[in-house]
Amino acid sequence: MSSFRIRPRFSQTVALDAETVQAQIVSHIDQKGSRVEVKNFPGYLTLRIPEADQHFWSPLLNLSLESTAEGKTVIHGIYGPNANVWTIFLYGYLLMGSLAMFSGLFGIAQWIVGVNSWGLIVFGILLALVFGLYLLALSGRKIAAGQTYLLHTTYEDAIGTSVEVA
């Protein structure tokens, strides 16, 4: 799992129908008494670390189960942080990206008119902050690597095959 994506993902096709796959994953986690909890919704599963073992960067594995016409199931998995952490980063990117765009446009307008283009300095600072936010997300993913591995191996054990994460 050494990709540069903040939210690594995978896709896998299994030769069983979606209901069977979902029941197999849930029963495997329940029977094994593993260190992973599962939230079960029709066509959708979330594997997470129990609350007692969670920290700020604890990951989730969201699984989407789609039936095909051949009776197979396509499983799409996305690893990511808790919704609160994801929201903080999403709004951080949105706010800094919007401010960077407007300050960049303002700085270019200042430059064209021939006045002191301090907007470009603000643009550079905001780009550095966006890059810093990205590095913070990567370091958080590194902190959560052990728990992400636990979620991944639990999924692989439940499904009975290995899967490559991109």
C-alpha cells in the first residue's frame, strides 16, 4: 500500500452473489472475534477499528458490493480516515484552494496594471499551505498504516483471496 493517494482503493470481482459475499464477510468477522468491527448495510459494508483502539488517524475500509449480470460481485474498497477527519481536510483544501485562486487572479491583475503584486505572494503562501496539508495527510496515513494493514488482512481473510491496493 505504497501509493501517493490519500485514500487508497481497490476493485475485485468475486464469483459469488453480493448477498453471499456480504454475509461471508460479516460472519467471518463476527466468528473470528477479530479486532475489527463491521457496520452492515444492504450492498455496503464498513470495516473499522473498535472505538477503544481508535486514535485521530484511525482508518475505515468502505466496501461497496455490486452484483453483475453473470451472478458475480464487484467489490470496490476505499481506505480512508474517519468522516470528521476527512471533512476537516476537505474544507481545508476547499478554503485554501479558493483563496489561492482568487489571490492568484488578483496578483496577476496587479502585475498587469503595474502595481505592487502582493497577491502573488499570498498565492505562493497558500500553495505552500495546500502542499503542507497534503503532507500532513500523508503522515497521518503513515501513522495509521498498522491499523490499515489490520483492516486489509481481515478483509482478505474474510474473502479468501488477496487483493492489490492502488
